[in-house]
Amino acid sequence: MSRGAVLMVQGTMSSAGKSLMVAALCRIFRQDGWRVAPFKAQNMALNSFVTRDNLEIGRAQAMQADAAGVDVTVEMNPVLIKPEADAFAQIVVMGKPWARMPAGEYMRRREELWSIVTHALDSLRAEYDVVVIEGAGSPAELNLRRGDLVNMAIAEYANAPVLLVGDIDRGGIFAQLIGTHMLLDENERALIKGFIVNKFRGEPRLFEDGVKILQDRSGVPVLGVMPFVRDLRIADEDSVVLDEFPLALRGRGQGEGRIDIVVLRVPHMSNFDDFDPLRAEADVSVRFVDRVEDVRQPDLLILPGSKTTIADLEFLRVCGLAERVIELARDGTPVLGICGGYQMLGTKISDPMQTESNNTKVNGLGLLPIVTTFEAEKQTVRARGNIIANWGLFAETRGLDVIGYEIHMGRTSVDGESLIQVSSRGDNATNDNDGATDVSGWIAGTYFHGLFDNDGLRHAMLANLAARKNLSRKSSARFDRDAEYDRLAQVARMNLKMDRINHLVFG
């Protein structure tokens, strides 16, 4: 049986740019006529996605598969670690919850997962011409190497040439690249076939001496100096980008007509890429806020998804944000909750099996007439439906088709108006409802992730917000991720030595 070629991208640290580098390479190989797939053995993230088979994987691999032009499958990310409160994590294996455990126990069970990871990679290599593998964090975390599933262990298993990416924007690029290389074992160093200097600001020729130093000190060729790409509207894997690049997470529009949207940044926020389509709107500003004084008077306040709803609700109460949300809602500010944020807006949350906390019941914010009960079985499913609300934030939207996906362990009962009539979940036709609104329609919630990816609904919601300020909006553009992937690939082609990289992959 023929096996597809492999190329691996590792980094000197988290958020060095591995995920986007893999996406760029996937796009380039696709443009060059190859069938290509991404792969990451183990991902630690709260941003997740649902496959066509209703299985959960990391959002980054879904984005990379999108860039590659292929349907995402669970083999592309066989192990997903979703951190929770109190140093525990939910372990998702082949798309389904496997266990909830502390980090120490997970490390001891590495062998149970190794065969699953390698089988997933082998199956992708049997199906695709090229598999671009992503590492995690740094391969030089010496205390973690015995339990490695995702960096040099998988590179050695696949005999994959490795490109090591360093982040020059954070400084210390020589220590990053040369230091990481030095800390690897000799057999591991042999797999490092090239360095990539990422996020360079300024004229690359000014770093020519730096390239020579890197090559002379390490013996490893520098195969690219990638610029810092501004305003790239592609989902990032790590919420750390909310700290590091706040300007990149705001709309480009300035001036009197801007629509100001605040997203509450809770500690266990999930799927923050839900808001990428809003960021792409020229007259919209999206601000991620975790302090009361930064909320101000937004045009729309959003409570996002959360991996641990009860803990994040307690965070809102302790820091005063819960009280501020209630004040704004009572004063007429529109409020929208998504998934865990939707649960928080209700009157009560019940956790009879104590899956999230030691409390079996907690009070919600009391802004929607809903009650949520956590259950053992996790709902991961793609969903489709039609808007049935037609007032407030959702005025003039009744009948609009919406597509999204659900990832939650709660079942919510609604004593009032629903938001969406669901026509299908996965491959199964259904006829039930999702979400809720208050009587005004300006407070609402839904389990649908990907809500704002629906262009017609997003445009109508923004028009309703603008009308409250006596402003008009021009017709919004379609949110086009394909154009962003092409833009990323073009930048990569201009700044990577693709002839050398192709030789590493194909010989």
C-alpha cells in the first residue's frame, strides 16, 4: 500500500505560528494539485469543531482542512485535551469523551493513546498524497519528553522532515531556534531540515546577517523569513492571541458609525473564532473584555461559549461583570449568549452529577426564562434550522436558514420564545427548537456555534444594531475564508523557499 509523503512543522514555543504555517503549506500543496491533509496527534485547546460524523476535534485542524480543501475528519486530531478548572482536563479521543483526569494521570496513560495516534496518521497517509503534521508547544520541554505524543516522537515514527518555526516578534530568535536545536537528541536534530523565522516586522533583507548567524551556528538552513501578517481573518488556536495582539482582534472601522461589540473574556472561553466574521466587518469593533471598567456602553454584549460554565459564571460574579451585564440588560443593551453563555443567561443551572463543580444547583443571571441541566452525554453535532424569532435583535430575520454546530453537555428547557427551529442534527431530520429570547428580542441565546458565519443573519443583526443608533449600513460583504487562505499562501510562497521544501517532501 502506498503511503503519502509527510512534512512536519514544530515550534520553539506555543503561538510561534505553527497552525497558520501548516494552513499555508496545506493551501500551497492543494494549489499545486496534491491531495493534502493536516494532522496533529494531540491538541490542547478550548476551540473545537464538529466533523460531519458528529465527532469533536480541535478547531485548528478544521481550519487547516478547510485550507486544504478537504472535509475534516477525526483522524486529523485523534486526541484533544480540553482544560477545565482545578487542573483537570477532559480528554477527547477520536472525537468522543474518553476521560476526565489531572495532567499527571494523563502522562501515565500515554501508551494507551500511542497506537490510536499512529493508526490515525497511517490512515491519512493511505488516503492523501501529503500529510502536513503540526507539533505542539516546543519539542525541547525536557520534563515532558517521556510522555511525548506530538512532537519528536511522531516525527521519528513517520520519519518526517521537520521545519522549526521561531517567533521573532517576541524576541530572542537565536536562543529560540539554536537553543531548541541544541537541546534535542542527535537523532532528533537530524530530522530538523530547516528553520523558519516567523512574524518578522520590517524589510527581510535587514535580517540577512541574522540568517547567516543561525545557519553558521546550527548547520541548519533558514528556509524562510515570514512577515508579520496583519488583519488575517483566520481562526487562531490559542486564546493567548487575545493578550498579545489585541489590535488584530478589533474591527478595522473607525469613526462615528462604528458598532461596538463586547465579548466577555471568561477564563475558560471556548470557540472565540465564533466572532471572526464580526471582526471582518468594516464598521464593527469587537472588544474582548475581562474587567468591568472596560465594558463601557457597547451596542451588543456577548457571553461566549465556555468549557466550564459554572466556574466562569462565578468568575463573572466575583469580578463584578455579572452585575454589570444585568445593569446593561435592564437599561436596554442587547445581550446575546452562545452555548455556555446562553446557559449563564438563564434562571438556574443544575449539575446533579457534579460534572463541573461541587454545587448541584446555581443561579444564573436571570435574563432569560430557561433552566439548564448538565447530563453525562455530550452533544457534538452539526445542526441546521430557520430563525423563528422576528423581533429585537432578530427583526426581519424570520425564515432565514442558519447552519452551525453544537458542543455541550447541558439540556435547556425554555419557558418562552425560542430562537431557531432546528430541521436537522447531523444526518437526522428533527423538528425541535433551539435558543431563547426575552419578550423584547434584545436578550437572546443559542447553542449554535458558527452563528455569525451565516451572512444573511449577521447582516440583519448588524443592521438592527445600527438602526438603534439611527445609522444605516451598506450591504456587508460575504465572509470569505477562501480568500484569506489564498492570501496566506501567497505570502508564504513569496517568503519561503518552496523549492527546497518541496524537495524535502517529494525528493
